[in-house]
Amino acid sequence: MINLFNYLFPVQRFSDFDSQTLSHNLRMHLSDGVLFFFGMSMISMQTVIPVFIEQAGGTAVAIAAVQALSIIGMNLPQLLVINSGFNPPKLLPLILRYSGLYRLMFLVIGIYAFIIPLFSPDTAVFILAVLIISPAILGSLAGPLWFHLMFLTTPVNLRGRLMGVRQFIGALLGVIGGYVVKLILDGLPFPVNFGTIFLIAFVFLLGSYLFLMNVKEPDRIIEAGQTTVIRLKERIGSVLKQDKNFRNYLIADFLSLMSFTSTSFFAVYGIAKFGLKPGTAGAYTMVMMATMSAANIVFGIIADRYGHKVNIQILTIAAFLSVVTALTAPSAFLFGIVFVFTALILAIQGISRMSFLAELCEEKERIAYIGILNSVTAPALLFGLLSGLLINYWGYEIVFVIDGICSAAALLIITRFVVNPRKIRAD
């Protein structure tokens, strides 16, 4: 195991880092990430949480609202942190504060699950929704700071490898986590089953936190020049007017985000359509995690060799095929293919969405472009709220059809109107 670690992370090659400190930090980051991904796989937003909300008495509107507001919660506070230029001399104390509160919320959800029967269905679902959205906001506050810490403590040539190995091992363990979820959901009554799952997930998230605590943060000099909120607002118009390639990518990204709405409903729709047990959410999680473990490697290689544009094209194809499969699958077994495509969407988005953006602009413009991307595309997430109402009146199928159209349009735009920045540099 030690030899494998040294092969994957040859710390002696990086003279700018103390080899012992670098080796220590890589081990802490790796262990933190693996346990974090494993814990989160047991409470997946695509499979477990939608079923939990439905079992608690929630409608499609509640499921859509929780998903949409969680994603908005992950973006807007993060945007404020990025734009404010907030750059404290020590990052780790703040990271530990917000990420600790983030993890604590899952303990609260687990405890709350046991007392859900004490409340009326409407009240129970409302409280559950608030509790599920809260970690997204807290995680968003920690996210930019954590990425900054990771960049400070990891050489540029090891960052991609570190993230890939974290996600690969975490996703493999997630297959086991999905199996455990299936056993618990089918073996225990509601709401004890969901409460137990969240408590187990919290234990692994707490374990990841202990490794995060032991990262050694280097001393650094704070540099000025961060993009402020005012400057960002002033720049949005000029950037969109002058950078046609970026503008076209924003349109494609907007449509892609809309097309992902269906992923929130696949588990609930499949269970209802085929009369399956709630534990099927665990089986679907296993499919997702197994696919993601391979996808993280395959699409990382594709991105390095052919560029992130190819990955994003594949992402839109996967989004289209996911809704086609959901609409046409004749059996529960074949319906599971939906979660193969969902895993591809999640893996590629994590690998290529921001990485492609980084290639579209110069390094000094990167913070501004990230802010513009999150600002302009955020309204697409509101379709998640509208989709719940559409489902109540016309069923899940109408949302799947709309998402299919959005993904097809995104594929057309990214293929015809977005130029691969690597090709521009080569020319």
C-alpha cells in the first residue's frame, strides 16, 4: 500500500514543497475525501433523499423544491465568498467551522427522522426540507476556502490525480454503501430506516473531518487584487458582449442545468412505476457509484487527451439518453440504466464544467468568469421548482420530455457554436 501511494504521489519530485509535509497532507486529503464520498453516497441527493421526502409525505413539488434550493444554496453563498475578495491569513479554522456545522446537520437530520411521526405530514416535510437545504448553504461557505487550501498544499501536477483517486476509491466504497442502504431501507420500518442511514453516514463524515483537521496549512502572504462584487457586476455586460465563445458556452450550460432536473425524480418515478420497495434506492445508488468509479478515470483521460468540450458533449448526450430510458424502459432492471447515465452526468460535470470554463479565459480573469457563470446560469435552477408543479398536473413524463429537449439543444450549441479553446491556442 505504501509503495502504491509513493507511485501515485512521488512527492520527492516537487522541490517547492517539503516532502514530509506534502506526503502528510496528501494522505490527509485522500483519507478525508474517501470517507466523505463514502458517507455522502449513503444519503445521495439523486436516490435516497427524494425517496425519504416522499415517504415522509412530500409531493413532487417538495422534492423539486428541496433539490433546486439545495443547488442554489450551494452556489449563491459561494459566489458571495468568491466575489467579496475574502482571503483570511489562515483558512483551516474557518473551513473547520463551516464544514463541521455542515456535517453536524446530517446528525440532526438523523435524529429528526426518528421523531417525524410526531408531526403532521406537511409540517414534517417542511422541517425536513429546511434541514436538508441547510448543509448545502454551510458547505458552500466552506467550499471556496477548502479549494484554496487544497491548491496551497498540493502541487499543480498532483491535484488532478489526488481528486481522481479520492473520487475513485470513494465511489467504489459507495457501491458497498448502496448495498447497506438497500438492506436498511428494506429491513427496518419507516422512519427508523432513514434515521439509521443518516446516523451511519454522519459517522463516516465525522471520520473525514478528523483527517481534515490534521492538514498542515502553510504560512503565506496575502495578495491584493481580488474581484469585488461591484467590479463583477460591471464586467458581466462587457464580457458577455465581447466574448462570443464564452457567451455560447453560458447558453449551453444554462440548458444543461435545466436538463438535469429529471435526475431528482428518477428514483421516485421508477419505484412508483414498477411497484418497487424503498430499498431499491440503495440498489440504484450501487449502480451510480459503480459507474462513477469508472467514469472518473475514463473521462479524466478523455479530458486530458481531447479536451473538456468532448466531455461536455458526452454529458448532454447522457442527459438526453437518461430521460429517453426513463420513458421507455419496460422493466425495473432496464430502468436501472437511467442511473448509469445519471452517474455519467455527475462525474463529467465534476470533471469538466469548471475546467472547461478555466480554459475559456485567461488566469487573471478566472474569478470573474466563475462569478459570471454562477450568476447567469443560476435562474436555470428555478426550473426545478416549476417542474414539481408540472408533475402534479401532467405527470413526470412532461418534465422528462422538456429536459430531453433542453439537453438536445445544449448538445447542438456546444457542438456548433462553442470552439474548443485548445484548438484556438493551437491555431
